[in-house]
Amino acid sequence: MKIAIGADHAGYHLKEALREGILAEYEVLDFGTHSPERTDYPLYAFAVGEAVAGGEADLGILICGTGIGMSMAASRVPGIRAALCTNVYMAKMARAHNDANVLCLGGRVIGPGLAEEIVRAFLTTAFEGGRHARRLELLDRGPRGNGG
Ligand code: RB5
């Protein structure tokens, strides 16, 4: 499984910790940032989102200070369902019920130990389909039913 990962300065240290830890078991496409110097989260959210939506990566992980900006930005990429998760249950449900394809984490919210458990749950849980697939179809049709 190929994982696209990105972070801004507030997520940089957690990104590095995950790369050295659980992500060492996976093929990783690292879209930066590559230092703790201040930068802008949408750049990384769009890069990771495009990689996942385009099939270059299977799943994505994005980290900023809270995970909020990354989830907002990544979800603007067509085909991306980004989920901000702060615990293992949310990560499992994001995959099982929402078929989320990008996990967002808050580097100023959770520590590396919990982040690793969340990532593990996200990467190892499958989408359940069934009634949840119907809801994703509705999501794709959008509030006006025309995909817009
Ligand atoms: C950067 O200070 C911070 O605003 C950013 O990492 C993120 O938390 C935004 O949602």
C-alpha cells in the first residue's frame, strides 16, 4: 500500500515521527514540508489530495496544528473524503462508514503514541459498503443533486 503524506510546520515533527515509526512499514510519498519553517497548509493538502484522487497513492495522511485546515483544504479536491480523527474509534469509523481516503491529524492536539494507533486503525480498516455506499453517493451528488 502506498501512502501520501504531508504536513505544515505545525505537523512537521509528528510527520517525521510517523515516518520513522509505523510508516516505515509502508511505501511513502512525502510531499513535505521538510523543515519546521513556517509555511501554508493548503499547499500540502492539495498535493496529497491530488496524489490520492489521481491514484498515485492509495491513502493520504495530512498533519497541521489542529488537523482542521488540512481537512478543509483536502476535501476541496474532487474525490477526496478527508477525516480529522482524534481517537482510534473515529479512525476506524472514518474508513468503515465514510470510506475516508485521507486522514487528518493535529500535531498540536495529539502525541506520537496516539497518532500511531490512529494511523494503524486507519490503514487497516476496510470500507463496509452497503448502506454506507448509498450515503457516499448522496455526498458526491452534493446539496443540489448535480455534483456541484
Ligand atoms: C498554523 O499555525 C496552524 O494554523 C495550522 O497548522 C493549522 O492548525 C490550521 O488549521
